[in-house]
Amino acid sequence: MSAWKGWPEPAFFDWVAAPFEASGNPYAWLAGTSMAAPKVAAVAALIINHAEARGERLRPDQVVAWMKQVAVDQGKPGYDPYYYGYGMVSSYTALGGR
């Protein structure tokens, strides 16, 4: 646990393309937790909403467990502490798509 008020520190990574000016090019590839944070937060919100629509109230650790379970593995199989963590979060897989 960390200083995240009961939430484990984030261990999710993702690739995101977003418009910004980089050497005259309006698009660039960036990676890391700062790039993944908006997507991870959005998928967490979708999971919480999905559970509440079914009458369930999830604790933070249950949301994290759900995200770990449905993360799309990247790189070497399994958890990777340096590059991909548990994998790439996906709203499609988080809500039951395969």
C-alpha cells in the first residue's frame, strides 16, 4: 500500500497517441504511467458503473483486482515490474468483451 489513501500504487502502462506539438509534428508517441493514467481512471470508472448497475458496490481493492484480471498481457507472459506491469487496460475486456 502507499499514500494513495488505501489504493495500491498504479502498475498499469499503456501506449497513447495524443495531439501536441513536438518538433513541428502535431503527434508523437509517449509511454508511461502519466500517459496511461487517464485511460486507467476511465476504465476504473466504467467498472464501478457496470458493477453498480448490477447492484454491487466495489471496494477499491476489488476494482484493482478486476483490472488486473482483465488486463491484456504485453511483452513477456505474466506480470512485468519494469515495462508493462499487468498489461494494458481495455474497456472492452473489462466489461466482458474477449
